[in-house]
Amino acid sequence: MELTYLILLILAIIYVPFYIWVRRSPRAAEFGLAKYGPCVMIKTKYGTRLMDRLSRYRRFWKFFGTFSLVVSFVLMAFIILIIAVGVMNLASSLTSPGMGVQYALAIPGLNPLLPFWYGVLGLIVAMVVHELSHGMQTRANDMRVDSTGVLYGVVPLGAFVEPNEEDIKKSSRRAKLDLYSAGISANFITAAVTFFIFAFLMLGNVSSAYGDNAAVYQITSDSPADHAGIPSGAIIVSVNGEEYLYSDDYTVTHSWDPGDEVTIVYLTQDGQHTADVRWGLFIERVSSGSPADGTLSEKTFITSITIAGDTTPIYGYSEFLSFMRTTHPGDEAVMECMSADGTAFTENLTLGDKGGIGYVGIVTSTSGMNFITPNIMLDTGRNPVYGAGSVTDAATSMLSYISGPFNGFSPIPQSVHWWYDVPLGGAFWTLISIFYWIFWLNIMLGVSNAIPAFPFDGGFIFQGGFSALLERLGLKDEKKRENLAAGVTGSLSFIMIFLLILVIAAVVL
């Protein structure tokens, strides 16, 4: 049994009798415990005095409510788009290997994305900020806060602020909307502040002595580079005695040919090393249904591409991408290939269409090495829209930045910290990691709460917004309006939760 499942089983065995006792014992309330569906609410009064003090600035909280609503509705549209894209990509997700159920659990230490201490700290900050803002907006709108606490169900599921139900019923629609949207915007403000700290104040003054060298940020398992023992984090000094700098210029040639066995000199934190490796564009995976499917093979090399009589040698991944931008859908391509043992062969295929340029349908690297430069790594770590040339590119870049932990970026992989000259040494990177994970987990909590479905904040915001729309459209009967808004939101909740579970299951299982 996998460790993740074993730990969850143990936690479930502990939780079940605890939940039964809370459900049946009249003494549970004395300890601030109450059932909440299949979960247990652990109620306290922590933070209520702070909420009372800070909620006195009514003019500010009115402005904050308007700001929060705008942020919440923008994020609601964004998360709907993300789920829709996930549904459209279900077919490819189902045919790809699952990441593992541990990635669906927001448990630091068990989820490989969440380092334990940074994850715990980030989650605590994100939940406290979220719930504290709910509480302050509640008090600013003259509603009482009955309790604060933690929602527990096998594992801690989150914090909560419990407004007085009678006060909520008596409050205006606008007060309710301000209450439910406050946590989402507070998370994003916290994320913006921490991003500014680590990206501008800290990383803004970092430099590297290897700034423009080709640097390896990731090694593909069972690739030529992996077999040669080249580690992630290596700086490439030379190839066959020739200085090697990172480039995406596909017209540049070298003293060796693509597919040749070459000697690489590289640096790691502990000094200089050499390795012999077959150098070239290494095919790691062929996409199903693509032009390459059934023609090109995994774990082989492409050494050159000939289109309309012009032959271009392909030295690596960046040159290949640059060359493909010059091609067109429908081009007839002759691929000079090479097997792992050095046997040359030729394959012909017709390029497909991807955004108006030629498309092969392969996942590649340079001999199993993914290259970058220390300067580019630094720029991408502190600029979410680095290299974007349009609004669409900027949106894609921001999504890639947020998904950075899936590829080991937080925001700079630990294996490459030695590339940079930083003050305070390891303490500097510890501070960067603290601020980064506070940033990332606030983003995640804010986005997830914007889902237009109960019990997320977005469900209540959608219901209130839809009720307001019905009123504007002429439905004046309040009871009918609220019942219709609740019914539509309930149906939408079922659809959204179902699709969300479907997308997550397709990715992790």
C-alpha cells in the first residue's frame, strides 16, 4: 500500500470514532465541537476582538466590499474557463499517466507539491487572512460573529468564521455579498504583497556569474543525459572543446553534427566534470493522433529536417522550436533520424496545424536535458509574463507561472540556487520560499473559493448576483426571486462540483 493511502487510512480510523462521539455526546458542545455534515467544527472565540477593532472603519470596508465583488466575479469567470478547458482536455488526460491521488490532497508533506513546513505556514496564513477578512466585513455590516475555528474531517479542511444566522437573514443583499467576497480579495491582496517582496525586493537584486551559459534545469529519466550521469542544475561549459551558450537560433552550426557522440564539460556546485553523450533532439514522447504518431518513435533523435529542398540541422530543443515557427501546416517534411545506437534512418510526414504554424506532435529535449540560462531562470521567477508578446501570451504565461510547482519551480528550483550570488546564503532562499508559498497558497485558496458552487464563497456570491439580475429584469417578488436564484445556484453547484471532480480525477488517477 502506498504511504499516502496508509496515512489516510490511519487518519480515517482515528477520525470515525471521534466524529461518532461528537455526533452523539451532549458534552461535545462544552468543548466547542459540533457536527457539520460529515465533518466536525472546532469552535473558538479567537480573533473576534481583533475583528471588532478593525471593523470600525466603515467607509474603508464599504470600498473594500465593492473591490472584492469585482475581484470575485473576475475570478469566477476565470475558474469557469479553467474547468471548461479541463473538460475539453479530458480525453488526453485520461490517456496520460495519472499524477497520483496525493496531488489532490492539500496536505503539506503528503502532497509532493507542498513542502511540509512552508506548506503549513502558507496554509495557516492563507486561511487566517481569508477568514479574518470575512469576520471584519461581517462586523462592519453590523452582523455578529458567533465563533471562529477549524473544520476537521479526517484531515484539517480549513478555517471558518461563523456569522450569526439571524443577523445574516436580516441583512441586505449587498452586506451578504460583501461578506462572502471579502476572503477571496484578501487572499489576492496578500498574494500581491508577498509576490512584490520576493520578486522585486529580493530577486530584483540577484545576479549570476554564469548568466548566459546553457544550464540544465531538468533531466529526463532514461535519456542519454541521464545515462551519462549529468545532473539537474549543471552548467554546460563546453561541447567537444567548443564553448556552448544557450541559443534558439536554428541557423547557428557547430563543429560537431547533431547525433554525434560528444564530450561535455560541465559545472556543478562541487566542481567541474566531464561526460560523453549522444547530442541531439531527443524524442521523449509522441502524441497520440498527431502527424508523428505511427511515423516517429520515442527514444530516437531528429538530426535534420528538409522542407522544399532546404535542409536544416537540428541541434536541440530550442533550435527545433525556433525552426518550427518558420514552417506552415501542410508542409512535407523529410526527417533525418537516428536511433540510440547511432543507426541513421529517414521518415517522411506532413506537418499538422497548431496556431497557424507547422505541427509535428512530439515532446522533445536536448539529449534529455532541458536548457535555460541563469538569467532567464531569474527573469521567469520574478516576472509571470516574461517573454509574452500579446494578451493571450500573457494569460498563458501567468497560468504557467502559477503551475510552476508542478515543474519544480518555487520560484527557483533548489537544485540551481548555487548559480546565483545572494546575500545571507541559505537564509535568503529560505525567506524566498516562505514568501513564495504564502503567495501561491493564497492564490490557490482565493481561486478555489471563487468557484460558483455551494459551499464555496463563489456559490453564495453567484446566488446574490443572480438575484440582483432577476430584480433588474423585473422580478419584484422577493420570495420567488430568492427561490429561483437558490434553485439555479444549486443546479449550477452540482454541475460545477461534478466537472471539477471529473477533471481532478482524470489528472491524478
